[in-house]
Amino acid sequence: MMSKAENSPSKRTVRKQQLREIVPLADSTIYEMEQRGEFPQRFYLTARCVVWDLGEVEAWLDARRRASQAKTLSRAPTPDVNLRRTRPVKH
């Protein structure tokens, strides 16, 4: 969860295309992370225009960088190539 300081609104917002340039994640990944409270929530300016608070996105990136440097982020496990059905590794 994000702290109260990170949730303070800034005066700058970004639309989806700009967000994609800042955060190189798939739309579905961002949506899932939003639903779990792990990414800043989008909000609607109009019925068709969705935006994210740039300050919240930058704070999230900084927090992820610090967590990565501190090695507190869990990484995905390396796949076992011996279990592949196609092109298995031969010994």
C-alpha cells in the first residue's frame, strides 16, 4: 500500500500513452496492480478520459527502485528447462 504522502495530489496528470512511456508494463499488468492496491489508481476527467497523477506514479517508481536496490522485491522463479515439452534440454 502507498503512504499518505505518496497519495497527495499533484497538478500534473498523464494519460495512458504517456504512462506507457514512463512505466513499461502491459495495460493488463497495470490494471491488475491497481486492483490489488500496488499501483496508483487512475481517475476520470471525463466519461472517456482516464488519467493518473504523475506525482503518484513517480513516487511509485522511486519506491520500486528502492525496493529493488534493497533486494526486497521477490522475483519470478527461473523456469526449469528440463520440464519443457518442446525442445527439452538433453544431457
